[in-house]
Amino acid sequence: MHTGSCLCGAITFTVSAPLKRPDACHCGQCRKQSGHYWASTDVKRSALAITGAGHIRWYQSSPKVRRGFCDTCGSFLFWDPPQRDSLAVAMGAFDAPTDTHLHVHIFTADKGDYYAIADGLPQE
């Protein structure tokens, strides 16, 4: 069981399954929305319980994906492709410990020029 929340606590969530190894997305959309790269883990919808869902605002960032954030504090929490049975949940929103470690960096061709990826993990 893993718990988490947005910065202000208006949205809380519980994941009732082990967390998958997260990835770090360096695409332009994730960088602009999060302020850096975005680390997340895929969670099956059936394993995710959200309290305060009325505070989630959805931004349709592409035809197939929407991004969920708190309408009070602005925390970017979810990356949701509605056609899939899972969605991505922000690693930074989880209460510690998560018992996970990054396993890959994605969209690295779009990464910012102000940092290096030097942790030895695969880069896609």
C-alpha cells in the first residue's frame, strides 16, 4: 500500500499494488509542466483510489493524453491516456518510502541543455 498527495493535500491517493519501476520523461511537455524532467510510475486504474478528485483539473495535452493537476496548489499528479487500463502517477507525490528506483530515461533527445544524465541508466 502506497499513499501520496498534492502539495496542499486537497488530493490524496492510495495505490493498493506494488509500484512499478519509474521512468524519467525528458519530453518538452513534461519539462514545461513540471519545471524539469518528470518521474512517474504506471498504476493500474483498479489499484488507484483518489480522494478529492473534484480538485483535479485535466489538461488535454495531446489528442490521446490528458494531464491532471490540483486546482488549488497546481501539483502535476497524473498523466492519463484514457484508452489504457493504467495511468502514470508522479513519483514526487508519493509519501516515502516507495521502494523503487528509476529504470530508464525517456525522450532524452528533448532534454534540457542545462543538465546531464549521468546515472548510467538506459536512455531512450
